[in-house]
Amino acid sequence: MEDVRTRRGADMASDHHLVVAKIKLKLKNTGKLGKQLYRGLLKEEETTMEENRERIKEALTSTCHKHHHKECISIEIQDNIKERKNKKTVINNSRTRTEKVKAQAEYTEINKQMKHLRRQENIRG
């Protein structure tokens, strides 16, 4: 591990903080066996340029179709998320214990409201 940091601003509706780390990995060399395996696969498969072109065209057209998804989060829930995030910053910036306890109580109330709204949204469909 090269660098580990906590991100207090990430709002995950919990009392934990997001931890971000940079990791450096050393990859193992595959050697000759892996290369020989791929050569054998290439020799078995003989295709023409037209077949390759058709495969590429089919792959592009199938992935490029536009998907129309319905809104999964309503405007009311988005407003509630913004308010919850503001309350979380108040918790993080509070200077005394009484301020922090009061802010946490407000945060938990807003969090309950948001969970209730999400459940209602999922029931409606």
C-alpha cells in the first residue's frame, strides 16, 4: 500500500468514513505456456474479413441502442439527500458534544424519512 486516506465527506448513511487506498501490485509473468495456448486458439479459428466485419457491426449496433430508464430517484428524494448531506457536514464540523448530539439526532430523523420515502417509491414501482 502506498497511500491510505479517509474521506469524511462521503455520505453513506452510516457512522463510518470512506477509506481510500492506493495499492501497488506486482504481476506474475505468464511465461511461454500462455503464449502457446493463445497461438493454438488463433490457428483453430479461421474467419474471413466479411465475417469479422459482420461480428464487429453486430457488436456495435447491439451496444449502441439507447436504453430509456425511468427515473429511479424522485425530486423529493433528491432534496432529502441534499438535506441529509448538509446535516452530515454539520455533524463533522460541530465543536462541542452537545452540538454533535443535536446534529446527530436531526440527521437520524432525516435519514429515517429518506428510507421511508425510498420504500414508498419502490412499492409504487
